[in-house]
Amino acid sequence: MSRRLPLLLAGLAVLAAALAWLAREGGRKARLEVEDRPERAPQEVAPLAGELVPPAALPEARREAVIAPEEGAAEAPAPQATLARLVVLAVAEETRAPLAGIRMTLMPHTGGSAKHVEDAQGSLERAPITGAEGRVEFELPAGLALSLRGWGARAFAGSAQLQIEPMAPGEERTVELALPTGLDLVYHGRVLAASDRQPVADARVEVERDDFMTGTVTGADGSFALELPSWSKIDIRIRAPGFATVLLEPGRGHEQPETARVVLLARTATLRARVLDAAGGPVPDVLVRLSTHAYHLALAHHGGVYAPTYSDLDWSARTDGSGACVLEDLPPSVPLAVELVADGQPPKKDLPALSLVPGELQEVEWRLGSGCRIEGRVVDERGQPVAGQALWLQRAWMEAPKFFRPHEEPAQTARSDAHGQFRMDDVAPGKWWLGPAAEREADPPAVAPAAALVEIASDELVKQVLVRVHRGLLLRGSVLRPDGTPAARAHVLATGVEAGWGPDASTGEDGAFVLGPLVPGRYVLRARDGQSAESEALEASAGEEGVVLRLRLGGSLRGTVRDGATDRPSEASLAYARVGGDGSWFTGETKEDGSFLLERLLPGTYDLAARASGMRCGLLREVVVVAGAETGPLELLLEPGALLRVRYAGAQDHIQYQVRHEGAIVAGDGVPAGSVAETAVPAGRIVVETFRGRGERLQTELELAPGEERELVVGE
């Protein structure tokens, strides 16, 4: 016998054991996190440590070297295939033509993630993209139930999903994925002046996106019509000279001229500003910039709130030799943030926001260098000075401390010196949050970004403060599913008992979480994930370990929203809350066909409200949710409602409001100072509750007739 034969037989034995292990594992599913992001450059992903490569997946030469026995030796059995191949053809739903530029992912039902690649070869870890022939190929483990999703990453196309039944080892299967591509929505509108309801002719109605562009102008009666893709998130921008821009969310229900969406345009306002120094002298060449978030100019399809795709809007002008400038065509009834930029000085962003009245000419004067100077010292838990600590100052909108977030933008910043000393100059009067900056990477030595409330009076020139920081104080625990198993990738939120809100964290694969860094005190913890109902609230102290949050078994509600007059299904916004709960309420949306499925609800009795275009509202009372069960099918009928506008006339901060009808929560929102929010509400008697932060709540009762529009002014 050759001396190499025992070695070869031993190698074959190891190989056979490895193949048997692979067959038992069935390709071994990877537990991955779902990633659904826009197109981006490919990312390199390191292979899993210790992962075995089945011989069937090796290049031909390597495969032969592994399995070829030495001459005269017993022939090894052929390896059993553990992989399958899936071919996906992307086609247009309307024409069945192949679609290029369609990104695809294939995921187990337990979730997953895949990097974007620029070829047509995919796997559970690779998200391919179709070429001209609309084809991609996936190599995947056999025996898994999978979800296929495709979307138009580089094509004017919507998205589609398909469930893939488990495939047998070695199987090859071809499926077709049809995606919408047509302009299937005819949208009619009518533009009127808000002041007198007269038509606005020749207003520009525009839709702009990278993959789609259209537009028109209104006729003499203010009417317009557009052909749009219902499956794509787009915004309609309406502009007319002398009127403020409106961003409109399109939707179904306005396919005919007689059902046109009425859009009211408000007259623009003008601001005449003057910038002076502390002594009252003019400051020339100062850039005065006003800005507002795009959602303040947006009208939702169902009369609520939505976030348009447009960037924030801004207006600017430079002061002349007298320190004056004029800003025109400003939108009224929205908060306008103020920023002053003088040469050689950091931008001044701490001035109160402005709000103008339609058609108003407002005059304002700002003085640079006349504000309060904040002087202070940063110390640690032992009272020792902290050098080099970054600090943030942010205008407060409620009277409670808070935790800063990394994405927030402060009005001023400072850094402590070697002795822990710092200063912030020219701070405007009002309420402020001051504390350590929020670091993007929080590790045990990091400082808790907890901000304290600081109030500066109008005549205050110097404010002395002490900032005490805390390092490395954490709260550790774990989250369990209802069956007692660890809940991976659950979200844990901590709210300070005395603070507005606190930090959050995600659990690892073992269900463990770490919250922090924190400041000493008590925190209310809640956990939620995508499979179960929220955990019960649990109170714990900073520094505790072994805290256990248990998710609860939830139920679901399934039903359809219909128009009460026509009995046709209707798109709608949903609001629902548990009867006798803590006042928390939730929102959702129906599908285009009016159907809805609300999942992961805590057991109990719920009120369910719907709002649809045309001031239509519906209410379904005392629907019972049972743990582990689905309640339905339900029918929620829409009836003629009314339109409520809530205007906050205060000078700063914002208010929140909540609308109840027959005791059920039907709508709610936040309103910044000087702004207005509108929503459809049921006709009849409603109760509007308004409040600021944790402050006093004010209730106002209104009686509204069907079709009526009413404005409620708060804070005068």
C-alpha cells in the first residue's frame, strides 16, 4: 500500500464529515438585519469566521483536487448538492417588457441584510441589479422560505414583492416579478386664494424628481390636471406670484373635475429687518437668512401631516450701510428660523423664530452683542474640573431637562478650558437647554449628554452656571420575547422620570442591551420589536444591571375603510388608542384599496378613527383585540366631517393638541409658535385639548356642522 493512501483516506473521512454537517445544516441560514436603503456604492463585507465552503461551490479545478481519489483507492461517494438557483425576470406590469435598473433582495422571513452589488449575480448576502434583459440570478441555500423584493433603483418603476417557496437541493427555478411603471393616477385640483376663495389663474403646478418630471399651469378657474404614478412618493409644488408656495401630497379620490382637490394659497409677507451693534450703530454686510422646514408648507392628502421630499426652504438678504435689508415673498403662518452671519464671527442662530401674517409688512430690529453672557464651569461627579468638554446650547421648547441627540444642531457651542471654564456670548433671552454635547460614539468613558434647563431674563447681562457631567454610568439588561427566548434587534427606550426623554439602544443577538451614558436618577424603560407587542413599562435606576423587559403577545385588527355614501373602498389615515389606556395613541395608513392590518396591539378594547380627503371621517368604537388572534374583518364607514385649524399665537416654543369625539381620540399634532395646523375631524361635538410639554392642559369644546371650517386660536 502506498504510504500516501492512509493520509488520503483520512482526508476523505474529514471531507465526508464536513459534507454530512453541511447537509444537516441545509445551507445554514444567516441571522441578518433588514436593510432597505437607496442606491449606494458597494460595501465590502468580510466573510464569516470559520464558515465552510461546500465543494459544489468551488471552482472546477479545486473541486477535482478535493474529491479525486488516488488510483486504486475506493471511489468516494458524490457530494449531495445543498444549493439551489433562482432566476428572476423583472418586467413592466403594463407591457411585460424587461426592466433594467431593478434592484433585488432575497431574504428569509426572519429578516436579513444584503450589500448592493453592480452585477446580476445575487445571494442572501448580495443584492444584484438587472441589466438590459431584466434578469438576475440568485444562488441560495435549499429548504428556505424566502421573500423576494424588487424596486426601481435606476428605473422609473415602483416596487413589488413575491414569496418564494422552499427550493430543493440542486433545483433551478425561474420566476417573473412584475413592477408598476405607468402613469395610472389622474389628479385634478383647483387653486384658490385663501383670503376670498377666488380662482388663482396661471399658477405653476410642478412635479420634479430625478426619474419623473411634469407640470402645468392653472386655467382661468384655477383648475389643473396631472397624470401621475400612484406607486411613487412624489410631491406637487404649486407657486403663483404674490402667494406662498404649497407642497401637496397627491392621492386617489380626485380623478374627476367635480372631485378636484381644493388648494388655498395665502398671500406672502414681507420682513424689513435692521441689524445694529450693542451701542445702536448699524452693522452693514450682515447676511440675514430665514428658513423653514418643508413640511410646514405641506398639505397632506388626508388633511393631516406628511413629510415632503423637498429640502428646507430659505430666503436671504444682506444689510446695507444703514444695517437694513428687506426679505420678500415669505410664507405666512409658519415658523421662520433666523440666522445672522457677520464677517469674522460665528453664525448667530439663537434668535427667536418669526411668524408673519398673510400680506403683512413686519419690521424687526436685532442687536448684535447685546445679549446675555453665560459663564460657567464644568466639573465631574467629584467636583473636579473637566477640561476640553464640548458643550451645546439649544432653545428649549418645554420646561424639563432632556438628553441631546447626535443629529441635533445647537444654537451655540463652547469648550471648557484647562480649568473647566467656558463662556457663551450674546445669548438671547428665553429658556435654553445647556449641557455636554452628544457624541456619536457612546462608550463607557463617554459623558452623558444630559442638558439642564437655563432661563435668561430680558435684562440679564451675565448668567453664572455650573455644569456637572457624569461618565460611564450605564444601565444593562435584556429583552425577552413572550415565549421567554431572547429578543434580538429589539428597541429599548429610556425616559427620565424628570426629563423630557432619554437615550435608546438596540439589543444584540442574545437580547442584551446597554443604555448610556446616563446621569443618576430613575428611568422608565420600554421595549418593542417588529414581532410582538410593547413590553410593560419598567422603572430602573442608572447603574442597575440585570433588568429584564418582556415583550407581550399582541393581537391584530384587519378591515376596510369605505365611503358611507357610495360604499366604495377609500384610502384613509388611521388613529387608534386603547380605551382606558395611558392616553397614548397611534397612527397608520390604509392601502390604496382601503384595507388595513394593524398588528402587535396589546390586548384590550380600542377606538379606531379614520380621516380621508374631502373632510370625510369615520369612527369605530370598542373593538376588542385578543392576544395571539386577529379581529376582523371590520368595516369603518366615512361620513361628511369638518375641517379644524389650530393656530398657536404664542411667541415661542410650540403646543400640542389632541381632538376627541365621543371620548375617542381622532386626531392630533404639534403647532410651532405663530403657525397653524389643520385636520379633518368628525362633525358634531368635539373636544380639543391643547398643552405645552408637561404643562397645564386646556380643553375647548366645539360644535361643528358637516363641511364647516373652524379655526381655534390658542395662546393669545
